[in-house]
Amino acid sequence: MSNELKSFLEGLDSLAHDCESRKGQACSLNELDELRIEFLGRKGKLAQSMGALGKLDNTDKPAAGKKANEIKQSITALIDSWQAELNAAESGKAMSQFDPTMPGRKPWAGSLHPVTLVMDEVCDVLTGLGFEHAAGPEVENDWHNFEALNIPPEHPARDMQDTLYVSEKIVLRTHTSGMQIRSMLKQEPPLAVIAPGKVYRRDSDLTHTPMFHQIEGLLVDKNVSMGDLRGTLTVFVRQVFGPKTEVRFRPSFFPFTEPSAEVDISCVMCGGKGTSDGKTCRICKGTGWVEILGCGMVDPNVFKSVGYDPEVYTGFAFGLGIERIAMLKYGIGDLRMFFENDVRFLEQFA
Ligand code: PHE
């Protein structure tokens, strides 16, 4: 064997030993990759040793080539085996960090919409006071929605700007007050009903949506007085907003009640002070009061349109907007939140 061949073969052997001795240095898959490139890469140590092959005698080349292949294979096998070890170690580590006894993530089961929550609560309080639940159509005729409620044809409330018309005499109900008429036509006094539901108006801005929810209340009997109305609504408000809530009745006008009033409650945000955190309260704008509903004593003309004798019976009615109550109760500043159905908003009511 020529000396050149001998030193070529020895060079290959020492390359293999060199690689074997490096085992401890490749602690990660990345480091191992670097080691693989250092020995087997295109410009790596093996490739460099192979450079000397061309200078060998032709008779020595077969033996040199064979050895070079063997060394390449053994280095490859070595690095592959280390890689397998590292892979096993890493997945073992991952498994040891994984706690199979840990409870799984609970899927979000959904929650009631805040409008539904408030609607349910308001209904509960009122049924607790003895009111019975009534339901009627959202597509209503002109007579129930307007005419029978003492709203004559030229009344501004019937203006095309407020009312969504299905046809000349059919509308999407603009309020739940038509349910007063339907309830009175169905039964003789005494009666105490509530009618919750959707109402529609041609209105859309920051504080108005074309559809929203109302609840109507109506009580008719002999000798019903304004005092009964005040007492009932005061109890109602304190159950919904808390026992310390102040209630104020402000004169107002509705065609179907006489006298009419709007009810304000002490501001839910500032408690009636008009300021919160030293600043003008953003909910009541500094007045200390927020409006929550409209009400009044049933107008005799309404009784006449359903055939009740206004000389015998009196009654009160009230109507309130559910979204408005929900905004006050939960401190929601933007009406649109209720209709965007953003899960991040809705899941807060779970
Ligand atoms: N229907 C009135 C409205 O939509 C509210 C109301 C109901 C007022 C009953 C008085 C009596 O604004």
C-alpha cells in the first residue's frame, strides 16, 4: 500500500473518530444540524478529505473510494442515531410537561342576550305584581296601532317618517300600545296585562334603531287612580333598579292617556348627584335624573273605542323601552352594541 493511500485512509478514520468525539456537543436538533453540515456538507470535512482523492495513484483510487463511502455512511448513521435520541428526548420532555389530569377547556355555552335578560326581569317583576302576559302581532293594522288609541289621522306620530308602512292601512307596530286595545277587546274589566315585544320605527342613529323592544302595561278597574299608577311604578322601579332609587313623575303628553307623565329615576350612574369622579355625569348630563318610561291614565276616548264605559272604569297604562333600561342597568353607552352580536360583548352577560 502506498504511503499516500495510507495517509488518505488514516485521514478518513480520524474524521470518523473526530465526529464520534463530538457527541456531547450537539444538545439540540439545531446544533446537530450544524454538526451534520460541518462533516457531511458540500464544503464539509468529508468533502475536503475527498479533495485529496484525485492526487492518488489510479491503482489506489478504488480502495480509497470504497473507504470514503464507508466513512460517509458511518458518520451519517451516527448523526442519524443522535437525531433519533434527541427527538425522543424532546417529545419525552413535552410529555412530561403535559398534565393529562388537567381539566379541559370548557366550550363557551352561550348566554342570554342582555335585551332578553332585562325583558325577563321586567316581566318577572310585573307578573309578580299580578299582571298577566299578553302577546300580539308585530304587523298591525292602523286601527289598533293608532285610531283606537285616540291618534287621529293627522297626528304627527303617524307621519311617514316615524312609521314603517306595509300597506296603506297596515303598519309595523310603532309601539306596544296597540296591545292595550287587543287586550280590552278580549276581556271585560278588571284586567291587568303586560305585553312585551318588538316595535319598529323609521329611525336610525346613535340612540335609535329601526327595531327595538318595549313592554306595555295596562290596568283597568273601577276606581283606579293616579296614585295606583304612581305606587305600582315606584314599586316596579325599585325592584329593577334597587330600593334607594328616587322616582319622579313629570307631566307629558300621549294621545291615549290623560293626564300623561314621563317617569324619571335618580341617575343610576351618579345616584342623583349630577357628577361622578368630579365630572359632569355622562349618563344624566348633570341633571341627576334619567327618563325611563311614559305612562298615564287611560284616555276616555280609548275606552270608548273598545266599548268600555268611561263613567264606570278608569285605568292606567305605561310603556317602556327595554334597550333603554338595559343601557342604564349595565352602563352601556352605545345602543348598537345590542344588535352587532359581537361575542366579546355578549359573553359578558353569561
Ligand atoms: N306608547 C308610548 C311610546 O311608545 C309609551 C306609552 C305607553 C305612554 C303607555 C303612555 C302609556 O312612547
